[in-house]
Amino acid sequence: MQCPFPRTLDCSVRRGMVFSNRFMDIMKMLSELRSERSHIEEAILVLERLARGHGRRRGRPPKGMSESRGQEQPSHGTPTKKRIISPEARAKMAEAQRKRWAAKKKAQA
């Protein structure tokens, strides 16, 4: 059988290079598969915990669990009345803001 590699290398060395390249590819595939396996195992653990969680659990439930059970989201507080500001107070606030803007422009110049 003829060696398909250049004649400048000894055939046993040339075969060793191919073996090492294939070995590296196999090792890379193995490491990727192991990482996928760890991700799958983590997902299985999470699903098992969710399946066991029929009783009360402590703490705030995850967002996905409350939505999937059809529970309504709590409101962020009771609606408050809109504050009414007198025209005099509004004019005072506007004047104060103008003074702040003028001071900022003066500092920039």
C-alpha cells in the first residue's frame, strides 16, 4: 500500500500525524458531548424539581411557574390620585429649573 503523504516524511511519521489529528478531533468531540451531557443533566434536575413541587414552597415562585398556572400578576400598587399643582407652584418650579439650566450653561462656557 502506498503512503498518500509527501515523500519528504517517513511513512510511519506521516501516519502518526494523521492519527494525532484524528485523535484530537475525537477528543474535541468527546469534550463537546460531555458538556452537552452536563447541560442535559442540569435540565433534567430542574424538571424533576418542578415535578416534585406540588406542595407549598418557600419564597417567591419563578416567573414562569406563576404564568403557567394562570395566576394573575399582582399590581404594582394601588392607583393614586393625580397630584394637582397650583399655577403659582408650577411657575416657581419653572423659574428654579431655568436658573439650573443657566448655571449649567455658564459652567460649560
